[in-house]
Amino acid sequence: MRRHRTVTGVLAAVGTLLVALVLTPGVPSAVADDNTARIVSSAAFDGRERLQIWSPSMGREITVDVQHAAGDAKRPTLYMLDGAEAHDEESGWYAMTNLQQLAAGEKLNVVTPVGDPHSYYTDWRAVDPGVGKKYMYETFLTEELPPLIDGEYGGNGRNAIAGASMGGVAALTLATRRPALYSGVAGYSDCANISSPQNQLLTRWDVSRGGGNADNMWGPMGDPEWSAHDPYVNAEKLRGKTIYMSSGNGLPGKYNNLLADPIDETLQGMIGEFGSWTCTGQMSNRLKRLGIPYTSNLRPSGTHKWGYWKDELAVSWPILMRSVGLR
């Protein structure tokens, strides 16, 4: 009898503790919240807020930076996606461009996910042993994150999305797969026709540079998921959106120093940008045939490099702002 009373007492104490954890403000509860996206923490970070956000779909915290206008007025949101070399410190858009200064003059939220290079900001079909995690970025960026931004930072539900290189094709992909979520989209130096045989091979190579296997992303060569994520194939779903695309042609320009820059970096940048230039031309022609308005800037020089994307951000900024009602 004494043993029974002791066990009962322990169970009662544990139950009381669990109730206290659930009901006590500021104390996270895995039992209550693991299936709910939530802001775990927020801290000032170089003129913006750095959030740790619990993602139920990925089963881990994701780092997201938010720059937001002062005041309580509702405002639109611009999501900016990084290139394949995304760093854990901060988005390249803040490290390498004047995004912060551009956004400071607007009644706008700017949201940048941080880290997870070579993820393609998409939902992977399996945990990849090489990267040790399963990416579920489409779910995170389109279902889990927007309600938090709108609820905590006054988002009015009007959104645009933009990105460079990997982030550019991801922006166009997400705009075709979740067309109701975005009114504007921009892709800088990307390759939208991602399901073509040559671009599948290039994408698989790019994913492998990050330690991953693209079979765990959209499947083997020829799997229907590649076409399902291809903005070129699904371009009709961009109808009604404000669209901006740009690319250099691979020739070194003002941001290239042929004497000082590493030769392999320059060559890779030239080849990568020529491919982007070809893809952007193909996507432009596709939209033209469909009768979908767009703005395309095919520059007479430029390699795959942040300096050129900084310039393109400035050129496209009024167009992006117009897409969310700020012009």
C-alpha cells in the first residue's frame, strides 16, 4: 500500500509540473507546441530582428531575420532568398547589398531566412544523409512563416518574393506553386527551366556541392517532381503577377578584377552566368508567347557575383514595391 501511494504521488507531481509548463507564460512546452510554428526567441541584430522559429515540418528551429517599419500600420512583406552559398551568419542580401538602406525608407517588412545552403528552398522527399536533415522550405516559407510575420509584424497579406541564383529559381518556383500568396516575383541570375536534362544535371551537381543528393529532393532524373517545380513549365501560373528577371551574359564586367580574383572563381562565374543568361532568355520568350507581361534585363556583361545582384536589386526595387502597393 505504501508503494502504491508513493507511485501515485510521483505521478500527481509530474502531472502538476506538466500543467504548470503548459500554462506558465514564457515557458515552452514541447507537448503543446511541437506541431505549431512559433517564434521561440527574438533578439536585436544589426538593425533588424533575428528570430528563431520552430518549424514543425522540419522538426527544428530556423533562423530568420526581419526588418520592419516602425509603427503599428499594416504593411506588405518582401521575402528575399539567398544563393546556394547561403551562410549561417546572415543572408547575402544584407552582407553583400544595400537591402537594409533600401528597405529603411519603406513601410515594409523584409524577411530573409538564414543558412541551409543548397536547399533550393523546397520540400525534400527524404532526410538526406549527406546534410543530416530534411529540408521542408516550401512548407515553412508558404504555410508556417507568413502567419507569424503577419500576426507579429503587421503584415497585410500582400507579399512579394525575390532571390538570386538558387534563390531566384526558388522564388519563381514558389510563385508558381503558391500563386495566391505572392503579387510580385523577381529572379536574378537563375535558371528557371530546371527540369530540362542539362539543368537537372547542373542542379544535381550544385546540390552535391553541399553534400546532398538531389534524389532526396525531387527524385531521380526524369521524376515528375522536377517538372512540377519548374517555373518554365508552369509559367501560366505567373499570370497576373509583377515579374522581374535579369542576368549578365558571363563576360567579366565592372565587378570583376581579372588580375586579383581567383581564376577558378572567375571561370565558374562566367560559365554560371552564361547559363543564367540563356535560361532567362528562354523564360522571357516563354512568358512572351503566353502573353504574360514581364520585365527582363539581359545585361551586356556580368558574371555570377553579388555586385551585379546588388545593382539589379536597386533597378528592380521600384518594380517590387509597386507589386505590393507601395508605388
